[in-house]
Amino acid sequence: MKAAFTIVLAFASCASARLALLPLDSRPATSDLPARIASLRSEDVSAAPTTLLGTRERGADVSALGAWLEAQDGGPLVVALDTLAYGGLVQSRSSDASVEEALKRLEVVRTWRARTGQPVYAFVTLPRQPDARNRARNFEVAKEMVEWARQGVFAELHVTWDDALPSSPAPAEGARLRSDAPRNVRVYPGADEVLSMLVARALSPAARRLAVEFSDPGAATRLAPYEGISLTDSVRLHAEGTGWTVVPSKSTPARLPFGGTVSEPTEPSDLTLFVFNGGDARRAALRVSQLLRSGHLAVADVSRVNQGTLPLWADLGTLDRPRDLASLGAWGTPGNNFGTVLAHAKIFLEGADPARQDALLARQVANDVIFSARVRSALRAAVPESDMGSDDAQRALVNLARSFFPLRLADTYELQSADLPWRRSFEWRFELRRETP
């Protein structure tokens, strides 16, 4: 018989915390994942309760979040400004709040900074097109946040644009803000990954050096989906935003059965980021295994948007390699994956607790590969999207997902619970149970 215990992230409720998190909304990727990354390094993470955060149907309880923030005396603070200004990411596109109203709601952050003297790491988004109701308002608020950064309210401010399709004006808006921004402001594509990146900035401030290798270098120079820039530029901007410097590299003949060339850094690095952006998945898995023999490695799978590449992860599982990674990501857009992978890896290099590290890798495999590439499509085939909030959908989700467990990394994990927090099939909320002999 096996004894079991549940992996549950305990958020500190006391007033004093080593890190305070005010997420973008209640989705697991924007609230749970940043907190779990932080918990690799900090024993005391105080995250705003998810019940106060925004959903698809309603905005955040801004007044209650302001009261929560006032109770946080320890720092630093990592905050999504859209949550306070508009109620969340969805509401940043649809809110009727004026510039003046949004700025008034944000005053609680400036007051907190003045009262505590603790650093504030913040981000604000430029909304996606075409569903943004008032782009001019959002731009003016972002512009004022740049001024706050200039005044020292923020240790660091990231201005990011959300889901930039080819017609989106957001990259041009970002360029306008960047042209006169102080050194503590960064502008790049992103949204859901940014809180995780700022966690890394807050808890791992030392600069690190990053080597990057693409499975398909030629395709890396093309425009990335939802980014408005190339994959190579997206990697660089997300790396810099997380505290990495990308080192130069050169092409060399591959020592692999499949031949070809690989990328070798010409300067020392602390970590290699392997980006799977297409090509032969088996060759990529062998290259990942080879790279792991020479140092720390993280894998970002961006070949498909919002789902992992099954042949790649099947081969890596056969090689028993996911347990050895510093981090992995395949859950979102290229920028989503780059940001969370590099944030997790940066905290890992600071000396992560081994059990928590393995548990987080297991969660990433469960979410980014099992759910995104297997369970989601099966669930959509079984239940209409309009019924995803039903009990039938809940039962179908659990039954479908459990068929892919146990999951084995350094430890073995079973699925304990799962649901659809936003009553749609795009994301799930789940808990794993670590099994012990």
C-alpha cells in the first residue's frame, strides 16, 4: 500500500511577507504559477486571494485588493497594474473607467511604496486588437506609469502588449513608450507570463548568462505568432526582462545520428535554453539529452501555440529527461513559454528545494503536455464548449485526465483533483498527489 500526501501551496496570510503578489486575474497561469515559482526560493509568499481577482465575467474586487495590499508590510511587491486600474486583463479591454479613475485606483501602489520603502515590480499591458474598447485610455495610463517609474515608484516597470496579430497597433504603441522610457522600463510582447518574470527579478536580481539554441534556426527569424516580432527577438526581450544576457553563439557540426548543425555558445553561460520551434522531434529530443550532459538546460516548446508537441515529449519521457530540466514550458504563446521557462530557471539556479522543483516540473508536464496536447482535445470532443461549466464537463475532465496518470519524474504523482475554473476548456485547475513507497 502507498502512503500519499497532497502538494498544496500555502500562501502566507500574515502581514509580513518576503514577497507579495497581486496577480493579473484568477487564471492558474497568471496567479498560481507565479506563486509556485516564487515558492521555490521564498518560504513566505503572500498572494492576493484568488476570490478577489477577476474572472471572465467579472472584474476584481479592487477595494478589497487595496485593503489586502495595505496589510502587506514586507516586500518586495510584484503587481499587475491592470488588476487595480480596470479589474483584470479581460476588463482592461472592456472597462469604462476613465484615465483619471484608473490612475486614482493605482494610487494605492504609490502609497504602499512610500509607506514601506520596499521595491515594487510592476507591469501594465497594451490591449489586444480588435476587442479593446478604449486604446487611447490604456495608452495614457501606461504612459503615466512610465512617468511613475521615472520618479522611482517602481524598481522596474514592464509595459507589454497582449496577443499582437499582424493588424495590431500595440507594437507601435510600445515603440512610442520605449522611445522616451527610463532604464527601469522594459517594453516587449507579453501578458500572462510577466508576473512570473517579475518574481524572478525580485527574488533573483543577479544577472545570469544564457545560451540559446533553436531546433530550426532558419524559422526563428520569422514573425512569431501573437508577438509582432521574430522568435529570436522575443527570446532576447524575455531573457533581458527576466535578468538574463544572451551570449553569442556559432553554428557547428552536430555530433548526432541525424547529422546537421547545432548552436554552440562562444562565451560561458549559466544555462542553455533549447527552443523547439519545429523540425524533427526525435532529433530534438536527442539534442536535449546531449545538452543536459554538459550543463543546466531549459526547454521551451513553441512549435505550436498553446500546446506541447507530443512526439518531442514522448521521446524525452522515454529518455527519462524531464526530471533533469531546469524548467520547461509549452502552454501558451511563444512569449508565454519563454517568460515562464526563464523565470523558473532563474529561480532554480538560486538553489531551489529539490522536492518543490520536481513537483513544479511535474505540474508543467501535466499542464503543458498532458492537458494541452491530450486532455483538452478529448474534452472538447466529449462536451460542447457551451457546457464546460456543467457537472458533466467536470466529470469528463477528471475521467479523461486520470487515464494519463501516474506521472513519473524523480517522484511519482497521481491526479488528486481537477476543474475548469473559467468554465471553458482552455485551462484547468488541478492538484497532484505525490506518492511515496
